[in-house]
Amino acid sequence: MDKERAVMGLFAVFLGVLSLGGFAAAWSSFRLRSRGCWIEADIVRVREATYSDGDSRFYPVVAFTPPGGERVEVESPVGKAYPSELARPWSRDKIRVLYDPARPQRVVLEGYERDGTAMSLLVAVALAGVAVHLFREVFA
């Protein structure tokens, strides 16, 4: 096997691993959407994160108590680039949250959704296709 085929093989493995990550992300998002339960949550605070380019993102932190469970406090995994009504404490004190009953720390806040199931699946399939093509080229 020459150097070019070896590099192609390593790149195919790398793409294969990335495609597995995409499939895992799509599955995780699908499970939350299919199994999740909606609940009213209290807005505890809004964390502002400023990045190196000077842009800010706002991440609400919510607290809720699932039926038969203990109180859960969790930060939204998705932030917004502009201060929403949640950033003004006098405007709202509750928000609907979709949570996973098996793992209540996995949440999606209403208005902060980012359903990447379809996109993750599409990217994973594309990466897997390229990886398979490269593997066939290497071992042909």
C-alpha cells in the first residue's frame, strides 16, 4: 500500500467516526423529541457568555420538578445571540420545557429549540457515504 492510499484510509476512518457522531446526535435528538414530556419551569437566571469575537449569547437557567422526582436545575444547551424577554426578569418567570424523563437534565426550552435531527442524519449519511467510497478506493 502506497502513502496516498494510507492517507486516504486514515481519512476514511476519520470520516467514519464523524458519521457515527452524527448518527448519535440524530438519535439523541429523536429520543428526546419522541419520549420527552413538557413541563412548566421557573426561570432562575440568564447567563450571558461573551466570546472572543465580542459577541454575546444568552443561556437561560431553569428549574422544575418532574412528577415523582426531585427538583432539577439546568441551563439551556442553546443560547440566543440577543437578549430575549428572558433576559429581563420582570417580563417572564416561567417557560415550557421539554425534558427526558429518564434523564431530566436533557432539556429543550420552548423558543430555544434547535431540532437538528434531520440535519445530523443528513450529514452523517453523507459522511458515511464518502467514507465507504474512500474505503472502496483504498482496498480495490
